[in-house]
Amino acid sequence: MAFEKISEYISTEDGTEGTKLIPKLIMPTLIEEVDKTLIPREMAAMVFNPTQIQGSSFTVNLETENSLNDLTIVAEGAEIPLDSLSFSTVTFTPKKYGVAVRITREMMEDSQFELLQRNIRAIGKQFAENETNLICAALDGAGATTAGGAAITIANITESMYDVEENDYTQTDYWVGNEQVQDLRNIDTFVEANKAGNTDMLQRGFIGTIYGLNVARYSSNAGASCVATSGYIFDRSQAYAIAIKRDLTVENFDLPTYDMQGAAITQRIDVQLLRSNAVSKITSS
């Protein structure tokens, strides 16, 4: 009889029925997505805040580069030639970006995690990524472009540095996409100079220094304008500015008839290039 009852037992090898005997544990830990490497606001020449912006748009006046003519020799008794500065303008029109999230009360009651707060944090990251994408789009208006090949070279970098210097700007930073970062890491000149003991290399996004430029990486996944094969050498005091009409704002709300809670997250922002000649773009294929 003992042998006859063996067939009544269920083992873990018997398929789906057997798996019911195996205890399942869902860990009360949520692994959040990784933060992207973004361009910080301090890179901007200016950041205009809501208290500085009246109306839906505003204009910044710029002195035109080299608008005064060279001094001339004036003959005795001759009329002194007239000259004066000329000006140009840049207009900022902050656009509204927004997204809302709604979660049922049942989900909030039954979930292991604070779903509403986690959604708000994740959406906040998206707004930061959008800002970097707007910066990349502005820098794309660079006054000069250096076309590299399959991989950028030292000559590409020095050519873009020359383009900025030729217009009397002082290049301070070199922001690069992921593929250009790889190219830089494969140039022995820079690898040997920064190989050992450089703790600065551990900073998030910071790659090192090249010819005095601060070299940093932006995430090519921050937006469509942040291209992995592009890089920008620029003078941070003159290149671009950020206008924030409404900084990141979170408004919580209830939908009693749907038995839901939610939040609306918005921002009004614009990024504009100030002086195209203060930026040189490097492209690779």
C-alpha cells in the first residue's frame, strides 16, 4: 500500500501544481531607475527667475560683436567720422511643460510603496532631462561646426577651440555625448595624462580636463537634441541663458467621483543661445 500512495505526492518537478508548494517572497524594495547625467544650470551665462520676467515673453539686449569701426587718422580740419555701438536682441518665450498622474485609492491602500510620491519624483527627473535637452537644442545653433570622422581627434578639438578664440571668447567647457566620451578615452594623450590618482574623474559626469577645458558628459538619453556623436566647446559666460517663468510646480488633487488621488506637475521654461560665436560644435559619425 505504501508504494501505491507514492503517485499521490506532488513534487516540484510536476509543473504548475508543484510550484504552488514553493514559497514566493516579493521583497519590499523598489529599485529606482538610474539618474541620467545632465547639464547643470550653473553652465548658463544667466538664469532668469520668475520675479524677473513680466508677461509671457521678454527680450535681452546684446552689444553686437566688433560693431565699432577701427579708429582712423583724422587730417587737420577734417570732420571726425561718426561711429557708435550696434545692438541685437534675443527673445525668450517660456513654454509650459506638464504631466499629471492619477492613482486609485485601492492601489494606494494596497501597494507596498508610496506610489504617488514615487511617481512625482520620477516625473521630476523627466523635467530635469527636458532642461538638458533644451540646452542641447540651443547649443546646436553654434556659430561654427567641426566635422570629425568615425572618431574625434585632437585636431578636431583644437579646431573648435580656435573657432571660439578667433571671435575673442574664452572657451571654458567641453560637453560631450556618450560616443565622443568613448573617443576621448581612446586617445592615448589624454588617457596617460589622467590615468592614475585623479579623484576628480570619479565625479558624476566629469571626465577630466583637456587643454584647460572642463570636460563633462551629458546623457544621450536626455532627449532628441542630445546626440551621442556631438560635443560642444563654449564660453559659459556668453553662450546661452535660461528663462524660468514658472519653476517646477506640483499641485496635488482629489477626484472623489473616481476615488482617485493625483498630482499635476508643470514648468514654464525657455533656453536661448545668446552668442553663436561663443560656441563651436564638434560632430562625429
